[in-house]
Amino acid sequence: MNAEIRVISRPDVAAGFLLAGAPVVEVPTTAAAADALRALLEQPSVGVVLLEEGFHDGLPDELRRRLAKRPLPMVVPFPGPVWEERPEAAESYIVELLRQVIGYRVRLR
């Protein structure tokens, strides 16, 4: 049996999977992800569905029960990216760079 893989993710995450050659269903919301997953459940050739973790956490209970009763497709959540700026990252990089050059840690004000 040849089982196919599918990915359900947001459009900004989908590009990486597309570059890797994985077929992606791009969805903007959790409700759309649940609908896409229901559609994939009807395709017997699909063996694994990678589902963005935020969407997986928001799946309705009826869909979770339906998935629990089936061996395939296996639904595997994956963590989505975290889009947050870390302003201290630049400062800590400079401090580490100075530590390597000078040989001891300095304090920036």
C-alpha cells in the first residue's frame, strides 16, 4: 500500500513544505483546517496528515472522536513558527561577541 502525505497549514508556513515537495492545503483559520481535514479523511490514498499545532488544538470534539476510531490517516501535529521580536537578542549577540574577542564578559548600558 502506498500512502500519501498531506500538510494542512497557514499560507505563510506552507512555502517550506512546498519547497520540500509535500502537497499542502493552505487554510487561514481553524474552522477551515477542520473542513480540510474532513475532506482528506474521505481520500483513501492519504496515510499521514501533518497538521499545524494551533489548528490541531482547535479541532472540534466530534472530529477528534472520528480520528480516534480510524487507523488512517495518522494526524500528526507540528509546531508552527513563533513570530515575535526579541529586542534583547541583538544586545546579547554583541555581548557574546565582545566576550569572545576580549576574553571576559562586559556589561552594556
